[in-house]
Amino acid sequence: MKNIKLHPLARQVRTALPACSLLCYMYAPIGVAQEAELENAISEDDVEVIQISYGYSAVEETDLTGSIASVDIKDVVDLPSGNIMQNLQGRVPGLQITTNGNPSSSATVRIRGQGLGPLGNNDPLYIIDGIPTKSGLQEINSNDIADIQVLRDAAAASIYGARSGNGVIVVTTKRGHDGLDFNFRYNQSFEEYDFDLNPLNTLQRGEVVWRAAVNDGTDPNSASPLYTYDWNGDFTNPQLNSVSIPQYTDPEGVQQAADTQWFDEVTQTAKIQDMNLSVKGGTDRASFYSSIGYYDAEGVVDGSKFSRMSFRVNADYEIIEDKLKVGQTFLITDQKANLINDLAGDIVGLSIEQQSIVPVYNDLGNWGGPVAGITDRDNPVRIIEQNRDNESTYNKIMGSFYVEYEPIEDLVLRGSVGVDYGQYYFRNFRRAYTAGFLSSDDLLSVEDSWNQSIITSATATYKLVLDDKHKFNFLAGVEQIDAKNELSRGFGSGFASDDRAFAYLSQATENVRVEGEGDSWALDSQFARVDYNYDNRYLASATVRRDGSSRFGKNNEYGTFPAASVGWVITNEEFFDIESIDTLKLRASIGETGNQEIASNATFTTYVPRYATQSLFTDLQDEGTAYDVTGANGGTLPSGFVKAQTGNEDLKWETSTQVNIGLDFELFERTIYGSIDWFEKETRDILTLTQPVATLGEGAQRWVNGGTIENKGVELVLGYESWVDTGFLDDELEVDISFNISSAKNTVTALPEDVVNSFGGNGQDKTILGHSINSVYGYVADGLFQNQEEIDSHAAQAGAGLGRIRWKDLDGNGVIDENDQDFFADTDPDFIYGMNFTFRYQDWDFNMFWQGVKGGQIRNNWRLFTDFTSLNIGSNYGSRTLDAWTPENTDTTVPALTLVDNNGEGRQSSFFWEDGTYLKLRNISVGYTPSLDFVERFGLSNARFYVQASNLLTITPDGTLSQDPETPNEVFPVPRRITLGMDLSF
């Protein structure tokens, strides 16, 4: 298949197979006369083959046999640039992204399932301009990104060997070209969010407490010191006349009863500014790209914020024409984040849980807080106000330099060195405070850390063509990675002032101490690859990488990771003659990838000093390693050491073996395109840290190769792209519609004995084995008891009563006990999907993107507060308690109110779990591109203005209680967003 060089007047030309369509260009529509000019302009001289750069070298796109998914950057160009991974939810099959509304823009990324979940490493490897990192993409300016490729199978990812077991995401930033172009992008966003949990106001909560006490048959006026009730005193036919609330709720008489709307107090309409200025240009010998970006984001939780200033320079220079070339990339960023970002989940939770009777401030101007009858929950406004100035700074430098020499035609020798350096500083000053009966002394903690990776590599590539039918691409190389990090912390308290300008360690008068740690590791690698193409019909590729890591002992220091793949372009066969099928390509691959993400000292038995630790059982410091050898009974004591970890010299590489079969197709003059992939991935010898029982003694935990996880699934992409003559519009309408869906099933097939029970089960016949690693173990709720007959006929259940949760008797022995637990749910979705609709007409464009999840279970922790008065008696409750079960109101899922949890209803059970299915209108945008004649009046070469909205609509199944299954619990919620933006070139 040939690829066509785009003429300046061209519309969009699809240039390659959709499964690996890594370059895509967009141009304005043209008229009939211009189209004729285009057809005349395209000649044989304009035909070129697009080279795709992945894994240290470039190969022809049509020669690719691995499973590579490409991100079309133009689909997310209107979105704020905090973290491009947040903007890719649902756009790439096999890529599952979980995020929230935190302005720091973090995202959890999983490619084709996961391994051991919380006990293993599941993050992909990121390659940014050839520099490997595990830190994610929130640290770079998304406006600089030219291309993103997701290497999903082993054939594509194995060239990265020991760090590619969880998949690889390859990011290429923009480079220069001939000429000189300036571009300015700016957008302003506004975010908001409202919970529908509806906490009770002060009087409503008093009524609910009265109902719970009456249900228990106890005097309501003894239930809480916050309320006095006027009622008829008849437990069989109770009638409440009024609820009285004291003027002051504290013994000192300074905290008046209030009716605080805590959620409104801690949330805000947030603003995001995203600004980027770039320039690129060059001559026939040199080119460059440079940009300055500024991103400033608030969160919907008041006080949360994140900012990033970035500067980039990429350059290439040809010293000797067609012989010697040098180039570099350079990025420096300055990032600032507020501690409130990390505390936001707690703040939102407190805004729901804290009783409305508590005021923000008391009469003395101090903080309001809990008193008798109120759970010891903090004032969320206090947390915000006393942490607004607790801001961390992170500076990142990422750069590389390369030399490329071509001694003979088609032989390229390349050497490069890259640096990834980060510096983190955080001075966290916790001021002393009193809020109700809560109080705390001041504490200053200062953290200063740095991390550094130096990557050196050398490669040789050679292209060989024989008889115009046999095409070879050879690659061989070596790579060395040296990584170091160091951290220092200091602590102190007893400051004379709560002014942050005064709060330095030298001013601390009490509890001054320091601690620190450091680490280093190295990776030594050799790799090779050969790609073969016979007559554009039969394709093959073979890869091998050998990695040696300092993290493993001498017995298993090196690991080898091979892969092989084949492809068959069926439509290039002479016998194939189906006019409607333009491209049909079959792919298959098998290979191994690895993971080395463990502590650098995992193979060693370690001992640490613990000068003094607080005992769980006494007020004495009796668990430390300090000892009064001299009997002085005071002063600084000599410290001993305690065993912290047992070494394991037999640790070896975690290895994933993956099989992939794929089919790419284009139909009806390439207006319909798609691909389908089936994969099966087995990850064995998973590296994990054991959680031994206490009877094994101190330091019994150790790193082990434990377990085997199997992930298998299917991924599908289907699209339609064409110009449509509607018959009622003056010009043709450009239509681009795409749909993707993927499914992955996770199964645990083996785990060591000291790990298997970390995931629930009874340790015997019910374990995680045979289930998904994300399975949930506990009791199964079976509705509510509606009458005494149901109670009498049910298995013996301690705490059974009218309106109480009924537990299933799973073992059928007539008694509800610990044996009636099982794995009843898992969080894995049945499938995830996305639908993208783009329409362009004359100067206007419209885009709408839907993203969804089908299946999987989520835990709705809010039901602890919205459905019960017994699980956290001193907290606030949700409005669902007003619809709790009573003999007159049996058509409800809210248990009868009580102040005593005799039925153990807070236990892990299916009561709190619900369907995680949702469909979101993730993005919708309208853009306007003025005509060239118009923009040239202002000295511009191009312009575009747009309005975009995110998360406007969430559709969930009937019965879903969670407002947003994507973030069901007290985390930073995903907000609604409106964005106005412009893109100017000159």
C-alpha cells in the first residue's frame, strides 16, 4: 500500500492502516476547481512511504505487525493540558484510565488488565522522546506533544524488555520544519460540582435520632445531649410534636447551635487557565521547536490548586549533508501544588459527615468543632484555611542529545545521552489549633528530595532491499540506565508564632529530629530487532532484549525477553479481487516482557534503628531500639537496630508472555476502517512484598516471586470517514465517526501461601485463586426482614429484626456465621468503550465524544452515612434516612433506624456494592475557523475559536445510588467544565 504526500490544497488523506495510523493531518475543505488542481498536482514524485518511529528506530508503517494504538491528537486539542492521559479516557481500546477532579491531574493507567493490584506494580512505562520514565505525563506540557503510541502487545513492547510488562506509551514531542511559524493557544475553563447526597439539616437530624431511639424502645431524650423532644411517649404509636435545640452546644457557652451547609462552605467554582506560545522553523540544514507554557488550575474544593510553567527547546542540525546530524531535546518545568489537593478527599468527606449543628466559627472567633454528642470529626473549613499556604514545588529537567552518522547509504549509527532529573521541596506547617474538643500542637515538616536518571544508548540500523521484493530493517543496540534518588526530612514543633514566615526548623523548640534515605539502581541492556517484508504481502519481525538489573541478586541478575510477529496483507495477493475491500491485513505475535519494579534492597536482609516507638498497649515508649545502657535514666540513649526485612537472593524477573492476533481492514475506498485484536497475557513470578502474620516475628516480610495472573480480552476499532453530499447544504459535509470497545478478563491462577490471603477468603477452599485479582470477599445481603415470619423461617442470625439486613445462608447450615462469606463481586468492567463524532462544514467544526463502562462493581461508601444512624452515631446522616424502613414504609432499601448496630451491618457485604455501569458525555465542542482572507487582515496565517464542555451528562442504570460511578466515594469528584479558547498562528 502506498502513502501519498499531502499537497498544500489537500483535504484529509488517510495514509495508513487504522490499527497503526500514527500520522493524521487535517486541512480545510476545498472546492471542485481546487480538487482538480490537487489531482493534477499529485504525481509519482509525490509518493512517499511514511516511517513510523517506535522502539529506537523507524520502520515503514505498512510493515508493522505488532498491536499499536495511536492517539489522534486533534481529538483532544481543545482540552486543557494538565495531563493528556486524562483526556484520553475511552479513546484507545485496551487502555483503561481512571482519574478524578484533582487539579494536579494525576491518572491511573492500565493497559490490557493488571497484575497483583495493590501488592504489585501495574503502571506502564512512558518513553518521552526516547527517555524512559514511570512518573506519568502530568509533568510535561501537553501542547508540545506531536504523537502518542500505545504499545499493547509483546511484539511492540518487548524492545523495552524489563520495564515493559505493563505496556509502553511512547510520546514524541514536536520538531521544527522549514520556514518560521508562531502559534499562540489560550483557553479558560470553569468547573463546578454538586453532590446529591443531601446531608440533613440540624432539625432533620434531630428527627432521625428520635425515630432511631423510638425504634430501639429507648427514651429519645436520653439519646443525644443536642436535642430535646416533645412527643407523646407512646412507643407503639409514636408522634413527634417538636424538636428543641440548645442555644449553645458546649459547656463553656461559646459555640452556638448552627445549621451549616458544609459542602457549600468547602467548594467553589474553579478556574483553569491554559496558555502556550510556540515557535518552530528552520532551513534545509537546521530546524527547531520552542515553547513556553503556563497552566494554572484550581479545583472545585476550595483552596486546591496546581500550576505548571514549562519551557521546551527541540533542535536538529545537519552538520554534513546526508552524513552527520546532531540534535537535542530540552524541557524544564516549575510545578506548584497545594496540600489541599491531597486532603480534598477528606475535606469532601467531612463536609458530608460533619453535623450541620457545628458552626464554622464560635463566638470567640475560634474554630467550631465537635462537642458532646458529635463524633470527633474535624472542621473542614479549618483544614482548608490553615493549609492554603502549604505549597510544594517540583522542578523537572528532561533533556537528551544525539549524534547520528550515516557512513554508507542506509546504515545509520546513533548515540544518545538523556537525563531525567526532578527536585521536590515541601515545607508543611501545621498550626496549633482548637476546634471543639479537638486540639493539636503545631508541627513543621520540611522535605527535600531529588531523583535522577541518566540514560545512554547506542544503536545501529540498516535497511536492505533485494530484488525490490525483499526488504529488511535491522536494529542492534545497547543501553545503560543509572538512577539515583535522595530524600531528607526535618521535623520540629513549639514555635513562638503561627506566622509561616517564622516557621523554620531553627525556630523550633521541641521535638526536633531529622531523617533521610537514598537509593540507586542500574540497568544494563542489549537489544536487537529485524523486520522483514516480502513483496508487501508477507511480513515478519523478531525482537530480543537482554536486561541486567542491580535490583536482583547474582543468581538472576539478567533476563532475556524475546518476541516474534508475522503479518499477511491479503489484499496484495494476486488472487484477491474484492473491489469493496481496500485493505485486509492479518497479524499475529507472541513474546515476553518484564518488570523489575521492586525496592533496590529487596535481596538483602535489612536492619533499621527505631529510637522510640509508641506502644499500642501502654503509654510507655517500650518498642524502640534505644536502651539505657549506663542506667542514667535520662539524656540521649544509644540506639540499637531491629530487623525490618528478610532478604531473598533468589528473586528473579517478573515475566509476562503475551499472544496477540489482529486484523486490520479498510472498506469502500477507505471510508470505513477498523481493526480487531484478541490477546492472552500471562504474568508469572509477580514481584510482591509479603504481609506475614505477626507470629513470624519482626522483619518476616520479604520480596518474593509470587503468583501468576492471566489477562485475556478483545479490542475493536471501527470508523467511518468521508465527505458527504447532504443535498441540502451548499458544500459537502465532512463526517468522521469512530467507535472503540475493549474487554479484558482477569484471573488469578497461582499465589504463594504468604500472599494468597491478602485478598480475602477463608484460607482453605475459598481463596482469590480462580477469581479476578479485584474480587471482593464478604457477606451477601438478601434484602430486609419485612415481618416476624421471615425472621422465624430464616437461618439463625444474631441481630435479626424487623427492617434489618438479611444475610444469605451460603453454606446452608441454618446459622449465619463467618462461613457464610464468599467472593460476590469484582471491580473489573465487562467492557469499556468510546464513541467519537466529528463534523466539519465550511468554517465550522463540531465534536462530541461519549465514554462508557459496562459492568464491574463499585463500593458506595457514602451509604455508611446516607442509610444508617448506627454505624457512626455522632456524624451527620443523609436524606435517605428519612425514607428508612418502618412497618408503614416497607418499600425501601434503607434499613430501619437504630442507635445500636446489633446486626453488624457495617461489615463487608454486597449491601454497599452496586453496578459500576455508566455512560458519559465526556466532551462536546464547537469551533470556528475564519477564512484565510479574514485572518490575514490581522497579520495571522490561521485562527480558530472554540467552546468546549466536559462531563455534562452521566447516565446510569436504574437502581444506581452513586451519583458518579467513576468516582463513587469521598475522593476528588470529576467536575463539569466549560472551556472557551482560541488558537492563533502567525
